[in-house]
Amino acid sequence: MCRVFVLLAFAAFPLAAAAQSIPSGPVSAFDGRLVVGAEVVANIGDVDETAYFNYTDYEHNTLRLVRLALAANWRPTERLAFVGEVRTEDFGQPRAYAAYLRVRPWLRHALDIQVGQIPPSFGAYGRRGYQSTDNAFIGYPLAYQYLTALRPDAVPATALDLLTMRARGWRTTYPVGSAEAAPGVPLISAFRWDTGVQAHWEGGAVDVTGGVTVGTLSDPRVEDHNDGKQLSGRLGLRPFTGLVAGVSASRGEFIADNVNTLVPNSPGSHAQTAFGADAEYSRDHWLVRGELVWSRWNIPFAATQTTQDLDALGAWVEGRYRVTPRIVLAGRADRLTFSRFDAIAGLRPTWDAPVERFEVDAGYYLQRNLVLRFAVQYNDRNGGRVRSRTYFSGQIAYWF
Amino acid sequence: MRLRLLLPVLVLLAAFHAATETLVSTAAPNVAIRGRVELRQAPGDLTRRPNVSDVAMPRGHDPTDRRRSVVYLETAPRAAFEQREDVRVKLDQRNEAFVPHVLAIVAGTTVDFPNNDKTYHNVFSLSPTKPFDLGRYAAGHSKSIRFDRPGIVRVFCDIHSHMSAFILVFAHRHFTVTDEEGRYRLDNVPPGTYTVVAWNESAATESRRVVVGESGDVEANFLLGRR
């Protein structure tokens, strides 16, 4: 018998490391037809009760927020799927954030119809920012989060009323309509989805999405509060691998019926009209994105029975770079501007205060689906009690 | 003082002699350890995370064969550690799946990761054995990584959450991946007593102690998973 020199195959074969220590994939049942995933996000940041740069229309601070989400996709047949997500923010009442039925009438054609509380057809960030898996930032783009002075359920009596609310979108009051003080609306809400019907078609390098919903980009709704419907759509192009670009348009009735009845003679349809353009390019360890959103609201002024078009333009560009397999650096430059309006004789100020935001984030992946992020965000506003402020925040995000 | 200097040289010479002898002696018999690895519960296919933001039915992807196991010798003859050839193998990306899903290689092997899909992929691993990130690259392109340290490397795609693969890097050459029916065969095992280990991603590993003689194959079967 020959001599055998025996050595260990591995000095330290990390068998236990084969599987990650916490679940890394979704839970599935019924032969994969039901898939359930979850997301836990905890943001820790400064208390902000003076500047309100990062408040949402649900009165949460995006830099200081705990969010739990449970998502499910049940696909009983190849043609049919039920999709839903339930969320709670800061341990509040759980709410359905997405709940829709998806139908693919012809399996050979990439045409899908969705009915219910559906993803936004307009723009790119609204769908991406909903989950933290493809979002390297803690903060949100201004157009999707920053609260303007406008409300669908209350309007100014005079131009001076609007001017008074300039840079006070976090808590606005107007003499006509709801008497309660409440947050204004962003250009597009990233925190709620609209309800309606949507169709999506994809062919080669082109995809088209269109929808009819009860709310608007600023004010997505489950139940309609006026008779108008919103039409929105996006045309997407993928000219070559790595580049995705799109143009979007939307128009829908913004003002609620409780206000419309109080301003019966004001001309115009009081709609929100928006156009957008978005682009993304990625290669190697780089990813660059940019988006432009222009929005116009036609707002009635009750005392004069007139209307004015109030415009806003949000634009940002962001980039991220994976420095090592675990470390990602990201930066975003963001600007939100507003049109001028006839306030008082000889004075044409912007109807809300322009804002600039710069954010730098660093992410460290503890494992594929568990990440720590740190952010520094600087905001500058041309109006309001607090004109500029720097925030430091941290985040831990986990999903499966 | 001179003796203290000579001692390590003598030890090295003795080790070299022993290793040479082993190489000669292990070349003679062709005895195999063979058998079958069965799983109590067949692992399901890897599924995509439910993404409520999708505006269309998710694209289909190739199923992942998670039944494949790896069988290896926990301890091996010294000669098995000394064969360091430059080997290249391929871990393909096709129809949103890594093919093969389980790859077993010897340390020093270079793995090519060609993208033969229609879409971008971003292959990466956070495993301590070999953390890497190949970045995003399009169809028709390939990037490669050399694996020098033994251990388990779990590979993912940064874009497609349902894509994953395992690369098991061994310090010696006595390992194999089971076929579609769970059968395996470890060839050219020199006589001796060994611990044979069966590994599957979905179950705890199991080991068997086997004695290999001068001739005649040895059978070792495994049943992995919770009872």
C-alpha cells in the first residue's frame, strides 16, 4: 500500500458562509406562482421642525423615517397576475400602496393591461424610487417630494394669499375650500400611487405606457374627488444597451369639487399638465441618470373669479460609482424653480421659492440585500424662515 | 548555530522526497469513490422579487438547476495539491441565469463570465473568499476572474435579483459535481482512509468516512436535507 500524505482540502472552508446569514431571496409557494418579498428601511437623521425641506405630503420626514413593506405577486395563470404591496411608515396604519390586477391578453405579444392602484406611467423615478434596491440615495429628488404651496382641496382668494404661503408648502392654509392647515403637493408624488387603468406595450427598443387615473401626478388618489380623469403616458427608447431614455406627458383635473363649487365662474379647467424627459446611461461601474419635469397648474383665485397658470420646473442629475464590491458612492444635483405670477401691482415674484439641493451618499453593502448608507444633503431656498440647511442622515435597508 | 540553519533545509528536502514518492505511487491504481447524492426536498427554482413597479409581466428566465451537489474529499493526498495548471472554465449568462449554477474548480483557475444574453448583466460577489465586481457589460462581451483561494464564492447579478451561482474553489483536485440524477464519481483516489463530503446549497453538508484499497471502487451515498 502506497504512502498517503493527507492534508486538509481547505484551511478554512467557509461552509457556513455559503448561505447568507439572513434570507436573501423572496419566499415562494405554489410552484413559484405566489412570491412574497419584504423591505425594511430605517432612516436616522436630524429633527427638522423649522425648514421642512424633506417632508412628504404624508407629513413624514424622508431623512427620519422607518418603512416596512410587504409585497406579493400571485400569478395563477400565465395571463393573469395579482400584484400588491402593503406599507407602514413610522409604524402608522398599514396602507395598500399598490394593488392591481395585471392581464396579458396575448402571450405572444408584450401587451399588458393593469387595473387598480397602479405604478405611475409618467417619468422614471416614480417607479424606481419606490424601492431601495435600485436607489443609492436616502433623499428624494425635489420634483417628487418637495412640497409646493398648492393644494387640491383649498385655493387662495387673492394672489396675496398665495404669496403669503410662499416657501410654506409643509403647512398651507387658504381661505377657500378646506379650512384645515395641511401640506401642499409636490410636482409628482413618490409616496402614493394613482388608481385607474394602464396599458404597456414593448417591442424591440421601444416601449409605450399609457394610463387613465382618477388623481393627478401631484395628488394620486384611490377615490376621485372631481369628475376629471388624468391621462398620462411615457414613450421609452433603448437605442443601445446601457442607454434608456423616455419622454412623458400628463394632464388631469387637479382641483377638488369642494373648491370648484366655490369658484363656479372662474375660467379654465383647473388641471395639472406636465411634460417630462428622463435618461439613464450605465456602463462598467458607473450609472448616470437625469430627469426633467415641467408642471403647470391652472389655479382659480376665488375673490377675483380669475385663474392663473402656475408653472414649476424640476431638474436633476445623479450618478453613482461602485468603488469596491461593497462600497458605492453617489451624488445628485437638483433644482426646482417656479414661474412668476401677477401678485400685486408692480410685483411679479415667483409663486413659490426656488430650491436647490445637493446630496452625496455612501453605501456599504453588508450583504447583497443589506446596506448601510450615509448621506449629506445641502438645501438652499430663496425664501421662507430657514433659507438653507445641511442634513446628515444614515440608513439601514434590508430586503428579500 | 550552523545546525539551526541546516535543519530547515533538511526538512524541506525530506518533504520534497516524500512528495515525489507520493506522485509516483498515486499514479498507479485507478480506484474511484462513487455513489449518489439525493435530496430529501428538491429545492425550488430561484424566483424574481415581486416588484410592484413593473408595468409588464416579468420576462421569463431559464430555470436554475439547484439539485446539483458537489462531492469532495475533505482530506486528500499531498500530490493532489501540487497540480497547479493554468485552467480556464466558463460561467455563462444566458436568458437571465448563470450556467452552470454550481461550478467546482481548483484554486488557480480562471473563470470567464461571458454575457450571452440580450440584456446587461453585472456579475459580482461579496464572498470573503473572492470579493469582486465586474461592472455592467453588454451581450457579446466577457470578463474573467482568477480564483486563488479555496472557499465558496456566491455569485450574483446586480441587476437581476433571481440570478445567482456558486463557485466552489478547492485546494486539491479530488472533487466533482453530481449529474442530473445525483450520481458522482471521484476517480484516481490513492489507497487510504478519507472523509468524503457532499454539499448542496439547500441542505447541510454530510460526510462519510471511506477506506480506499488497492483495487475496487468504493461506494458512498448521501441523503441531504432535514428528515
